[in-house]
Amino acid sequence: MELARTFNGKKFMWDGKAYPNEKEGKEIAQKYRGDGFETELVEEGNQFFVFTRRVVKEVAVEGKTT
């Protein structure tokens, strides 16, 4: 399985797990969406794979600038 895929011009990362059925894959995808991720569910070889992405909205910078 590829670690990253592009859907509609956006890069998504595989969550690293294979789900045995669509129901379980959809449940996991819903949990990711609840945490602010976009998701894509892919079926390959009787297994389901969840791909996620989240846009960084804020970057925390530590330390002093010189």
C-alpha cells in the first residue's frame, strides 16, 4: 500500500491500517473527520484503507529570532 495518494488534487496519507470491511473503515473515517481531518476510503483486495489529510492552520514557533 502506498503511504500517500492524491484525490482531487489533494495529498492524503494512509493511516497505516487495513480494515476488513467497509463498515469498520467508514467508522474510523468518521472518527478522523470528527478530529478535523478530510478522509478518503479506498477498497483494494477485499480490504479497506483510510487516507486522511488536515491543513495546518496555525504554526507555533519557539525561541528568539535574531
